[in-house]
Amino acid sequence: MSAGFHARAAANIAFLKYWGAIDLDRVVPANASLSMTLSVCASTCWIGSPGGNEDEILRHDGVSFVAAEGSFRSRIAAHLDRLRSRFGVDRPLRVLTRNAFPAAAGLASSASGFCALSAAAAAALGHPAEGAALSELARRSGSGSAARSAFGGFVRWPAGDVDPEGAAPDDSELPAAPVTPANHWDLADVIAIVDDGPKTVSSLDGHRRAVTSPHFRARLEAMPDRMRRAVDAVRARELDALGPLIEADAIELHAVAMTSSPPIHYWRPATVAVLERVRALRETGVPAWATMDAGPNVHVIAPHDRSGAIAQALAGVDGVQRVIEDRVGGPPVVREGSPAGWPA
Ligand code: PMV
């Protein structure tokens, strides 16, 4: 048995979000997206050699490592096949994966999980990858947002412009790229958990249905200008300029989801209550701006030194089950061997 490699990658929160694809199988997004890589919400994955000739895939259930099952296992197995064929290496792998997300938080872990898996697998198969190369491998997992977790700090993932023949661009044109590193701006993501269950509709189905919304085109047309202004605001560290763009984009994504066919309603009453509390905080001079992914939980973006007070305010909103304080973080880390204490 080899010592293998392990990788830790953090989740990211999109300021301007990926919603809808030109080519969903190849994960070519219809619009560019912009995100902040986090630090607490992260995944660690170790990959080495199994005892026998079959892949072994285990996930941590909060107590110990157990055999992965169902669609969770099949998505990982499919990505291992993809990576083996990319590198022309045909050997079975043993995979152990664990999320550092607070248990039952109802937060999507596919971005950090697939980015960590891609980094550990690439190293274990003898083709270590970081930066743009890792972004490209992680994107092909099917979770497009994983492409952005290949970098720390503030990250932009470009759109797939359709060429005149109507073909999607080359894969090589699609890696995410850093806008500024993590130490550029100490922002917090204060996450109000209003529902800790699994998503009612997957983001994959959301991307698929997005094009059926009468508002999909309008959002796409607004994106290039919104992206320019958001990138400028990140570079200049101007939250007053960035915040309204973040909130507008999230509300528009959910408007597209709610008007898709069939419609998707991710919000819960407490989602709206948290949005109201964030607006009330701003009226008292607190620079805090809300965003929601494909789910009911609310991420509040604010200067890190306001994180504690905002967390306290959000914890008092009816229907909020718990609050997680996260902040901007660095790129994935890959190391030889297994993490201390793992039964690799
Ligand atoms: O990475 P996916 O395919 O799960 O899609 C991500 C969708 C959003 O989280 C809603 C937006 C984003 O850009 O992260």
C-alpha cells in the first residue's frame, strides 16, 4: 500500500453566480461567475492504493469512515474514471473523504469535495495539478463551482462564449482565475442556517431548467456589466459598491428558479426574515449584504471585524437554527501521505 496523497480544499461562496449552462455535460457555463474562497467550510480527501483490484470509496459520517453509497458514490467513481482516462493510468484507488463543515449544516459541499478529490487523485496518479490545471480537472466533476475552489481569495470563472458555428469553447479556455489573493480583503461569510436538510432540487436540475425561465436571458444580458463592476469593487475593496451587486444577483437567480418550468422554490419563511434583518442592520450602519445559493440558507458578506455582531443578530431571527462564521481563505493544500489519525 502506498502512502498516497491528501488534499484539503475550501468551499466558495459565489458573489455573482453560475446558473444555467451552454453545455451541461461538459460543464460550460452560460455566464461568468465570481466567488470568495472560504476557510472553515472545507473538505479533505486522501487517495492511495486499495487492498484489492476494486476502487474503495469511504466517506466520514461524523463518527467514522463508512462505505459511500448511492449517487454520492457514483459521482465520485465517475470522476475517478474521468481522471484515470485523462492521465492514461489504469489502476484502482482507495478514497477517503471528509467534510469539515459543521455537521448537518445543509451547506453544499460539492465544490470543496470535488476540488479536494481532483487534487488528491491527480497527485496519486502521478500528475500533480494546481491553479488552472486543477480548476479544469475539478470543473469536469460536474460541479462547476468546484472550478473556483482551485484558488484562494477572490476568483473569476469565465463564461463559455458560443462561437459562430455554435460550438462550445475548448476546455483549455475555461479554467477559473484569481482576481486577488485572500490577504487582499478580510471579508467574512456569516451563514444563517434555516434548513439543514438536503436540497429539494439539485443545482444540476436548476441549471437544466434555468433556460425555461422568461427572465433567464435578461439576467445573462445584465451579467457582463455586473461582472465588470463587481471585479472593480473587489480590487478597490469597496463593499458599498460590491454589496448591491451581490444581493441583486442572488435575488435574480432565485427569480429565474421560481419562474422556471417546473418552478423551483428554495426559500423558506426564515430566508425572508434573515433578508429583512440584513436590511435592518444596514439601516443602522452595518455594512452587510446577503446572498443565497441553490437552497434556503443565507450567506451574509461583511468585513471580518463585524462578523461576531452580525452572527449574534442573525442567531436571534425566528427560524434560524444556527450560525456559522467563515471568512476568506487560501488555495487547496496537497501533501504526501494521509492526514494524522486517518485509517488510510
Ligand atoms: O457547482 P454547481 O453545479 O453545484 O452549481 C453551483 C450553483 C450555485 O451554487 C447556486 C452558484 C455558484 O456559482 O456557486
